[in-house]
Amino acid sequence: MSNKRVRLTVDQKIQILVENLKGKLDTVEPGKCAMEKFALSKPLAQQTISKIISSADELYSNISLKTSRKSAKSPKHPQLDAEVKKYVEDMNNLNQHINRESVIKYVRMVALTKYKIPQGEINFSDGWLPLVFKRIGVKSRLTHGESTSEQLKKIAELLRPYNSQNILNFDETGLYYNRPLRRTINSQPVGGMKNSKEHLTFGLLCNADGSYRGHPIVIVKHKYPTGYKDYPKLHAMTAIGKPHYIEYHCSPNAWMKKEIFEGYVKRLDRAFGREKRKVAILLDNAFVHKVGYQPENILL
């Protein structure tokens, strides 16, 4: 076997990082897997693989389009590059920190809802995103603690007039109800199954001291799903307290929409107004959480 040093291209190192995120490097001999995948002259040393994984941020931030390819291809959907650039600029202007996962989540939603790009046409992988960053001229950089501390002070100052009972948090979560088990008990290795992307979205609201839990919002794809004979109707009086109440909505991809969230906030605003309560609701930076008016009784 040759003692010549094995040199990997940046593209190959990125592929190793992607395989590591998928858990495919948790094998007995990952060096041999890399040798077969990249047609190397000898297995890749475990020390080399560990070094690549530990330098992931540096690789992602300094990735060059000049890899082993003869020429860099132009993106198939350049409008997504523009959307990523605008999203990053908006978050920077708000002094909000973002990571690769939040960018991918945002651009995936925009691709489906705004540009109607079929699901599965683009593989929004960790290898795809650095190329977008390179084209639009952004990098992953370390943050400084003082700026974060200032933002936390501003938030604390905004919440000062509210007690813990009137400080609420709203967030969405997905339930992928049709996904197969990732592990099984068997005497022999078995093949996996394709992950189903069928899901429900739940919107949940509660306050800081745990004394109030708002009724959940459920968002599904179908307007009239099988199994529902009576559809729950939202009454203003039940907006902030009737136990076991569920607010049902539908959207083409079962995700939260701006129209759904804005209507929800309006009903909460009226309900808290009847109770003569002023509340603050903490939200993430999703674009669907931007309402087109200023609530009278809710600070968003």
C-alpha cells in the first residue's frame, strides 16, 4: 500500500461532514468507507476524520467554489439565493443571531409556499447551503458576548411592567405521525424505510408561571379530513380559557400561515381586553409571526 499522503478536496470534506450529520460515520471502519466513496489509495485515518469534523465551522465559512469541479454551475433557482440574502440582512438589522438550521428552515418554507418548487426537487443539505453563502457573500462568524447581553437587557426592560402571569410564550412544533421507527429488534441487519413527511403543526401558548395554558392550534393539510364530522368553531369567549378546546386550521403544507397567526392574535387581543389584562407574548423570528396591526392588549 502506498505511503503517499491522502489529500481531500474541500467538496470531499463537506461530504464527510454531511455523512457525519446523518450518523453514517458511526461504523466500525469509517476510514474504509471514505476510501471506497472517494476512490482513495488507502483508508482515511481516524485522526483525519476527527480533524475534519472538529473544523466544520471553518470549512463551512471558508468554502470555495473552486473544488474538484472544472467550473462552477449557476444555481437552478437563483431566487432562493436572493431570499437567503434578504433573510440574513433582515436578521442582521434586527441584531438577531441565526444558524444554518434556521436559514434552511426558512428557505425550505419559502421555496414551497412562495415559489411552488416541488418538495424533493432541492436537497437542502449542509453541503448546499455553504455554496449559497459563497454566492451571496456571507460567512458563519463567531459572536461577541457583549452584544447578546445588551439585547437581553432590552428584553428584560420591555418585560419589566409585566408579572410572570402575563408573560407568555408561543411556538409551533411538528408531529410527524407517519414516520417509521429508526431502530428495530432483529436477528439480522434489515433495510430502512423512507421517512414520511406527513405531519401536523401544533401551536402552543402558555405563561411563565404555568398557571395558564392556551388552547392548542392544530394545522393540517386537508380542509375536511376523514374522521371529522363536527368541526370546532372558535367563539371569542373561549379564546383564552375553555379546557380541552382545539382550534383547527388547514394549509397546503400543514405549516403555520401569516393569516392564521394574525387571526389568532386578534382573537387573543379581544379576549385579554375583556379581562382587562395587558400581556406580552414571546415569539421567534419566523416571518409568519409578523402581524399587520398593533394589538391593544398584547406586546409581541
